[in-house]
Amino acid sequence: MFSSSSRSPLPSVTNLQVDSVTFPPSVISPASSNPLFLAGTGVQGLNIQGEFVISTVIGVYLYPNAVRRLTFGGWRCKMTEELTESVSFFREIVTGSFEKFIKDYSRGQAVERFLEIFKNKNFPPGASILFALSPEGSLLRIIHFEYSKFQRGRWNVVFLKDDSIPKTSKTVIKNKLLAEAVLESIIGKNGVSPGARFSVAERLSQLMKNNKVEEDATKT
């Protein structure tokens, strides 16, 4: 369990809907009980018989002080498109000393096709995998829960019947590089979800501009 030494106010953001999944504007981290804000969303998918099928819907949450750190890191004057194309910007998010939280929500149609091809019954439609990364990047917590029946897989399973987030995690991996690699694989230069990358850049760009306006207002 990790916690932050000082609480920052949550940025005012809205929820985001991707496909049929709605991500709330904030969540409570199952690893630290800290409130985190929704930084962006996206999808991962594949072409099946000429049709793009969404396999995973992704939500990325960050600890509130991420906005301040990025603002003073020289990114606040950048436009969304510049941030989206910047490898350094996303590396700063990936390696930054603030908490990150990722929710991968599998979509039924693609998963059912995978089950048909690979006969893999360990990851049914509707399953979610949650990743909580510590501010130091040295602790990766993985929570895997399913909506249907309990199954013992490679990771420990939390049995839930709704879309709530468990308060405790079941698997802890102390590996800084692996923790960073999980987030990098989603929003990095060659990440699986360009949409999530753009969404994070767009929302953080606006939040950094708002942060600058609020700071200027306090000086007058």
C-alpha cells in the first residue's frame, strides 16, 4: 500500500464514454486510497474480416499533482497535436513520480472471437484488469476481476458482480521497468491505443492551461 505525502485537489473533468463503457471523472485507487482523475481514454482493436472490432476499452487515471508537475515541466504552452507527437511528454508521464491507474475493459465481440479461435476460457467477455502504479514507479499492482464465474488463472482473481473497484490488490510485482512498460505499452510512441494517447494529450493540455490561468489570477 502506498500513499502520497500531500493531497492535491482533483482537477474538474467530465466522464468520458468509449463504445458502451463510461469512465467516471475520478476513482479511488485500490492501491493507495488516493483520488485520481481521468486523464484520457481510448481503445485497442483488430481487423476481423475487414471490420475493425474493439477488443479493449482503456481508461488512464493520474494523481492530481501530475498536472502541476507537467505544467512546470515546460509543457503548458504546447498544443494537443504537439503533445500527442511528443515522445518526451509521454515519457514524463510514464516515469513521473506520481501515481497512475489503468483500467482495461475487454469487449465481448472480440473476446468471443478469441475464445473461438484459441479456446481460452480464462478471460471471458466483460473481464477487467486494473493496474495501479506507485509514484516511484517501483511497485506494480495488478487486479483482475470477472463478472461471471470465478476461475483460477495466472493472476489472482477478485470476484465482483458489479463495476466497482476493489479496495485491495491481489498481486504485487516490485519491478520499476515493468511498471513503466505497462503504461508505455498503452500511451507510448508505439502504444496499442493511439486514441488513448491523443485523449490524454488533449485533456492534459487543457488542464495545464487552466492551471496557468488560476496561478496568474492568484498573483493579481
